[in-house]
Amino acid sequence: MKKLSILILLLISTYSFSQKKAYDEGEWLKFRVHYGLITAGVATLEVKSEVIDAKEVFHVIGFGESTGMTSWFFNVEDHYESYIIKDKDLPQRFIRKIDEGGHTKDIRIDFDHTSQNATIIDFKNDTEKTVSFPRDAQDMVSSFYYLRNNLDVKNIKVNDEIELDMFFDRENYKFKLKFLGREILDTKFGDVSCLVFRPYVESGRVFKEKESLTIWVSDDDNKIPLLIKADLAVGSLKATLIEFKKLKNSFKIVVD
């Protein structure tokens, strides 16, 4: 069931896209993680408004957990938080506190965008380390919100690729995804026009190949993820949006 924790992680770090401000304080999203008809877990994303280090930030709280029978033999409880500087769309702090079948981490990363150094505090192992990062790098949660606000989807073309510098745990990564086109997706809310993206992931133990993940994002000013599908080394897993509150913009349903 390690696959469940990975999909929850991908869900919380999913990437979406627009130039108009796509979110605000109070936004809340809930997802069902499932194998076919079987619910394996749930995940939520919530946006709050706070002040940290004298900076106004959006405090984004991501939480994922296994449910039902899944939690009996592989319990997952993941907390991911990002403090995003409002006027810059850059992370000020990132928190990762997880328990995945007994495998635990408790890490905080503080970003200094002037020196381009990240201070990594590992509370579990009582260590502290400083690592440099590229200019304007994002953490795995802030990436989602940065791209929602800043990527121009009006002029995007099929097979266009988007790259982003990401800092996760103790390392710098080049995140890349490809635009596949637009589709109408049948959801519990009705038919919704979607942008479809394929993030590149590492093939091997978990994913069948580097193009094993597909994301459907609402083609409106909110740019919220509606469906994530992962083709795994064994089977497939999906995460579906089942509830939302306080979207900043109108949620568009296709009307015949």
C-alpha cells in the first residue's frame, strides 16, 4: 500500500494553471483515493491566511490518510504544509510530517530567497542543514498554487512542456509536465471542461513508466484538479475530487 501514500503525495503536489488569481483564503478541496470501487484513502487541501516572519502568507495545509480496510494493514497519515508569500508566489516555509506504515519523517524547510539557501530542520533525527536552491524554486505544495496563478493556458498548445525548479526534502529537482489537450470530464458535479496534463515521473518500482501519471484540471479560472490517474507497476490508482468550498472564481459546468 506504499502506492497509496505516493498518490496522496502526488495529489498534494499536483500542478495546475492560470494568469488570473486562481485561489484565495478559505478554499478547501477533498479527494477520494480509490482502486476501482474501493476507497483506499482521502486527501484534503485547505488555504488559510496568516503572517509569518512579518510576511503575509497563504498557509496551505495538505492532509492525506488511508481509510477503512486499507488502514488495517498499511496505515498512512501524511501532513504537508506550505507558507506562500502572497505578493511573490514563493514558499517561505515547508513542513512534511508523515507516518506511512511506521515509516516516519518530521521535517521543516525555511526558505531564504535573498541568499537562495534553505534551512532544513529534521526534528526526528535532531539535525539541521543548509542547502542552496535555484532562484524562485518552489516546494512541492507551493508549486501547485504557483502554476495555478502564473501559467498562461490560453496560449498553450498540445505537447507543450512546462518546467519548474522544485526543492523537496534536501534536494533540487527539475519538474516537467506535458500538456495533452482539452477534454470534457464526467464528474459528480456534472460535465466539466478540463485541461489534461502528464507530469513526468520516475519509472521503476512504483510507476510503469515516466508517463504513467495523468491529471485533469478544470478549464476555468480556478484550475482545480478533478481527477488524477496513476498507472502503477501493479494495477492503477485514482484520486477524484468529491467536495469543494469557497472557490475564488465561478466553477463552470458544461451545459448542453
